[in-house]
Amino acid sequence: MMKKLLGALTIAAVAFSAPIGASAQEKIKLKMAEVVRSQFYIPMYVALAKGFVAEEGLDVEMVTTNGGDRAGALILSGQADFALAGPEVPIYIFNGESADKPLIFCALTATDGLFFVSRKKIDNFDWSMVNGKKIMGWRPGSTPELYLEYVLRQRGVNDVTVKGIVTNIGPAARDGAWMSGMGDFAIFNEPNVTNLEKQGHAHLVASIGKEVGRADYTVFFAKKSWLEKNAVAAQKWTNAIAHAQLWVKSAETKDIAQAIIPYFPGLTLEDNMTVVDRYRSLGVQIWAESTTTDKGGLAKAQEIMVAGGVLPADKIVPYEKLVTTDFALKAQAKFATQ
């Protein structure tokens, strides 16, 4: 993973540097790298769409990297101020050679938001049906792939099948590869699942997040030096996310779906409502209800990384070294009475 981060860093454009010291009348301009575009990150899009970010005095440019390694490279190079990615990215960087260590400062999701789908409709799915079948997974070492492998092993899928998972298809090419006949089973996020279902190409059989339970899956992180210099901006962003988490918790499905429409062109209101209802009906907490990174959830994430062979047990990063709770606790206190 670190080699990929450094490779992406090498080919990156001239480092981005945005002045943070804006006047009281000006919005603070920030650049944020999101790992993919998905309704899995609904609270973030709500924070932007409902004006919670603007109310905090921020003007945030968002770039979709389609890869945790690319998001990490943008952070290392200074081309993005902070990023949203799986916790494996700051963990890989922390254990790397960079002297400026990353810090997680705000939580967004509470577990895996991807779904396990079948090419054929299965009425009574059992994990034993996966044995000997071809599975289209995600990039090696990524959160989606690690969590998928963890679930398969926990559910008794044989090692030959797990080791045969296809992991060399990029995010942008996965839908096309699946529709052309690649694999018997696969993992997809939203809106891809809904799109494939509508076309009759996929049938949902399981939620990876429901199988895993609480395990922090996507977090906001930045270099320690950036957080020290831009604490006000980081606090404002965390406040906006906390505001959105509170709003999403009690909002009607239609209102949430309407709010995020600008971020998913081509999807109808009904499509977005389907996704929101799906996440809400899984019986497991998908979106974090607090900006504070869960200590047990992060421990579970690192346990999954160790089980996946990408993190030596002696390289587990203590919560206190990887996470700062200062911003999250202040944000939670601000909205505690609402």
C-alpha cells in the first residue's frame, strides 16, 4: 500500500496549497479528497447540500480519487487538506517513513457499506454456496477487500475460493466487467447496486456491514501539522458533519434523498430513496451517529487488517496515537441539546 501511495505521489501534479487565513467575511477554502462517490457517505453530502458547511464559514472543493492510495498521496503531497478514506490509509501512512504522521479527527461511517451480490437470483442464500465460485472483489489491501475476505473466512468459505478473488479491476471498470460476465458473486457499493439491480444484472444476497458489525470504515484524516495550523477549519468541518449526523438521524427518507440528488446525477429521487431505505433497514448502524471515532470500532478495523495479512500484529497503531478526539468532542457538545 505504501508503495502505491508513493507511486501516486510521484506522478501527482504540483502541490496544492490554499491559504487558510481568510478574513471574517470570507469563507475558508479547503480541498477534500473522497475515496469514492457513494450514498454510503450520505451525512457528508447532507452537510454540504443543506448548507451546514457554508454556515460554518467553509467553502470546500471535493475531489473523488477512486482509490485510498490516491487519497493518501494527495494528503502527503499537500494537494488536499484532508481526506475521507478507510482507516487503513492513515494506518499505512503512520507506519511508513513520513515524519508528519496522520491523525483521524472525525468519524463518518460505522461499518462496511458494501453489498454482496449474485449474478443469479437466490431465494435462500447460504455462504456455502460461494465455495468454488469466482468472486469479484476490490483492490488488494483496501477496506472493501479486507472486510470481504474477513466475512468469507468467518462464514467458512474455503481458502481456495478466498485466494481466488479477482482484485485487479479498477472501481470505474467494475460495473462493465460484471455485466460482461466477470464473476459469480461480487461486492458493490451504492449507487452501483441499485443501478445493476434495475437492469437485472445483480441480485443482493448479503450486507457486508451487517456481517461485520461495528468497525469504523471511513474517517476524515489529515496530517498532524495541517491540523495544528488549521484547527479552526478542522473544527468547523467536524461541526458541520455533527450537524448532518443529527439531521439524518430524524429526517424522512424522501428529504434525505432529495438533499443528495445534486451529488448523484442520473439517479432519480426514487433511486436515492431506495438506497436510503436499504441502509436504514439493515438492522445495523451504517452511518456513525457521532463524530467521535469509536475505539472498539477502530480496534476491529485493525483486527481485520491483521487477519487480512496487511498489518503485522506488532504494527497495530494505538488509538491515542492515531486519533484526536478534540474536534469531535467539541462538535458533539455543540449539538448535544438539539
